[in-house]
Amino acid sequence: MFSLSIQNPIILSLSLIFSAISFLAEASVPPSETFQYINEGEFGEYIVEYDANYRALDPFAQPFQLCFYNTTPNEYTLALRMGTVRSESLMRWVWEANRNKPVRENASLTFSTDGNLVLADSDGAIAWQTNTADKGVIGFKLLSNGNMVLYGSNGEFIWQSFDSPTDTLLVGQSLKIGGVTTLISRVSRVENVNGPYSLVMEEKTLSLYYKSPNSPNRLIYFSFSDLISVSEGLKYVTLGPDLTLEYESGSVTLRRAKYNTTLTYLRLEIDGNVRLHTYEDNADWGAWEVTYALFDRNSWESECQLPQKCGDFGVCDDNQCVACPSPKGLMGWSENCEAEKVSSCGVNEFRYYKVQGVDHFSVKYSNGDGPMKMEVCRNKCSEDCKCLGYFYHTKSFRCWVVYDLGTSTKVENSTHLGYIKAPTKKVMLSDI
């Protein structure tokens, strides 16, 4: 006769599974710990980043506070603000729940007994949630390091905001395999949607990319491979307390700390630069300091490597925009520099003019195509209506076809050439 003895390993396993399910079903948030905040009422009176309007909510752990904010009327983001009123310094947004999906007046943030944290618009449509219903959550807490957590009965984190960064990392926060591996810039101070820049944790290093509507693929403009490199695959990169990037087999010191830098954040900025901002809590004014910039004359890479440093079309040298390329040569640079529009794909409707001793921003950290003859490189561009020009190295026979001109950098090597499309019909005899 078959016995249902608990000593039977199969029955024991089933018993443990059913016990765990029963425990999760019973674990719930005490009603006294639940909350709901409605996005309504007067705005806060202090100055915050992006000149935003904001409404501060109760969750607070100095210098962090949860808020609703907007930079466009009636389009609100649930975000974490860093900074204190006492210092009167500009307070910064260091975590966001619903970028690209704003909510309106009378939206709600609700933490229910089932353990789910839900941001719903005024019509009830869910804009964002933690997806933690019936997963053993018993409480919510904002920690002093800026990590917002939902925790279980043993204190374990069932969900944490550190696992879902947007463009910012706080000290102790990571990009990691199994979680978010990419930071994405904000597009502008006014519009809170994803911008063109991304910081990506790849298999063996970190890289920076630029993507615009004109480009079929994102373009690399910096790689940390000389600073961060692992042979067996990168598992995480964490912002350390001493202005460092830490990973499983080492760390990189970005800048030597002059004082306590625990209240620091790393951000992929609107302009594509990566900066560390440090908060000095004892300052009465000007509490924020940029303690490191990746693209800077005192860092590893020049600002000339930023894709839009000189706008849509410009030449950069020694961190400065110095020229606008044209069929007549290098002209004085201005913010209005732009290439002439080529409106037809017909091979007789455009020509190329040469710019010598320059590299497109995408050249330095990519191999391009080739080796190939220059004629083949030219044909690749000529046969592609979206191509705006090509860059070519005559010694290595490497080719870069470009769909965004952006910033080019002056180089000493005269064998580095750029060829820019221009309409034939606008070429005058005096230009030949």
C-alpha cells in the first residue's frame, strides 16, 4: 500500500512548494503601511533642475524625496529628487519611473496590501508599476542612499529602484547582467523623453553610442576598453563611493576625491557627456560640484569627440569649434553651420568636396569598412540617398559612410579625408 509519508522526497518537495505558496499568499502589507498620493495641489516653491514644477510627496530620506514634476504642462513624471531646501541649491532628479509615458493632473501613486506599487493616470490607465503583487512584499521604504525598496518579511529586497535607472547612477547603483545594462540620455531640458545617447554595458567593457533618426544604426563615440576590460564577460559596473567605477575584477578611479563623495551621481547628460555631480551637504550655497567629466581637456577624451559638440556640421580642435566645412574651404564656425541639402539621388545632381585632415566622431572607436579602394567607398555613399558623405583613410584603406555629419575633429594626419555631398546645381563657375 502506498504511503503519503512526509519522508518521501517527492512529497517533501511538493510540501515545501505548497508551503512557500501559502506563505506568499498570506504575506501582505499591513493596511497601516499602504498609501495613495494624488497629483494635485500647489507646486513647491524652491528651484529644481530643468526649471520644473513639482509636488513633493511624503517619502523622504535626506537628501532624497519622492515627487511629481513636470517641464511640460500637464505631463508629469514620478521621480526622486536629491538635495535639501536648507542649502537653497538646485535640486536634481536622480531617478524616474515613467519617462516617455507622462501622467496628468490627478494621477495617483498607490501602494496596496497586495504589495504592488502602481502609478495610474487620472483615467485609471496604468503608466508604471513594480509588478510585485502577491510576491511577499510587506513594506515600502526610501533608504538614505536614494534606493527606494519594497521588502519582504526577512528584509530582502523584492523590488528596488536601483535596478531600474534611466540616465543616472547613484553611489552603490549598478548596471548589471540580469537587470538594466543601459543608461539613456534625456532629449532636452523641456521634453522628458529618451534622447539619442546611450551608455551600454557590453560583453567586456562600457561604450557610448549616438543614434539619430537619419542613422540606420547607432554610432559609437567612446569606449572604456582601455580603462575597463575583462576577458570572461562583464557582469556589473557599479558607481563606487570614491568617484570610481567598480567591476568584478577591478576598478577605475575617475577623479581623486577631495572630500566625502558619498552623495554623488553619475549621469549621461543631454549633450552626450558623462559627468559626476557631488553634493556637499554642509554648503550654504552652490552645494553641487561637477567633480568629473569624461569629455574634458583634463580627462581622457576631448570634448571634440562629442557628436553634437559643434552642432549639425562643424570642425573641432582642442575642445573648441573652429570651422564650418564648405566647397570653398574651412569657413568660420557658427551655431548655424550646416551642409547644403542634396534633394536628389541622381548621380548628376550632386558632387563631393574634400575636407583634409579630419575624422568624423564615429571614426576613432570603430574600424569602419574595408580595406577597400576609395572609389568603392564613394560608390557606397553615392548609391545611398541617405548618405551625407564619407570619410576615408588612404593608408589603411578604411571607409566610413555617414548619415549624420555632426562634429569632425582636426587631426595632424593629412591622409585622413572627409568627402561631403553638395548639390551640383548650386556650384558656380567661381567655385570650380
